[in-house]
Amino acid sequence: MQSLLFMLIVFLAGAMLPMQAGLNHKMGKALASPEYASFISFGVGTLALFIYLLFIKQDLTTFGNLVQIPWYVWLAGIMGAFYVTTVLIMAPRLGIALTFGLVVAGQMVLSLFMDHFGLLGMPVKALNWPRIAGALLLIAGVVIIRKS
């Protein structure tokens, strides 16, 4: 039952992404800049996360560990900014469904690769035909959305 709840939470998190793209698009139009909209989105998100950390009484002394983190781990923030800005710019051009179809397809292809090789400390989950078929079905869905 707990696994089902976790899956529902992740599903809801994913369902919020198209709404986030739409809201960021409105912000970008109001500011006449998708880049400013991304900046504001990250600023609001940072503030919200800081408030959450205070609310759950997270030990803030662990920030001292930042100097021990390998340089490449910091790329995650750049990747997040690239993702939000790209979706913000492309969603009005491609449409929400195609944009997120491509996002999910890209996520699935790289996820299968990361699972197979256990990259970045993730548990190994071997690539097999059912997993490949699932990814191909996602890609087929993107093609169908694109054609309609």
C-alpha cells in the first residue's frame, strides 16, 4: 500500500509539470522574457524549499558538507535551469502535450541507460525487452501526438 501511495505522489508531481510550464509561460509573457520567468520560478522555489527546511526542522549545519561535494554534482542545478527554461520556451511553440511527450521520452531513454549501468550510484536494473518495448511505446506516443 505504501508503494502505491509513493507512486501516486510521484504521478501528482509529474502532473504538476505541465501546469508549471503554463504558469511560467504567463510569467514570461508578463515580463516579456522566458529567461526572467525561469529566474523568478527558481527564486520562488528556493524560498519555498528554505521555508520547508525550517518547518521540518532540518539540521542546517550539514551545509558545511558542500565543500566535499564533487564539482559535477553542481551540474544538477544547471540542468534544472536548462530544463525549466527550455520547457518554458518550447511549450508555446510545440504545445504542452508534444513538449512533455518529448520530455518523458527523453527521461525514459536516459533512465533505462542509467538503470542498466547503475550510473550515479543508482541500483542496477538490467535492460530487457519489456523495458525497451515500454520506451518504444512512449516514443510511438510522441510520434502520434506530433502527427495529430
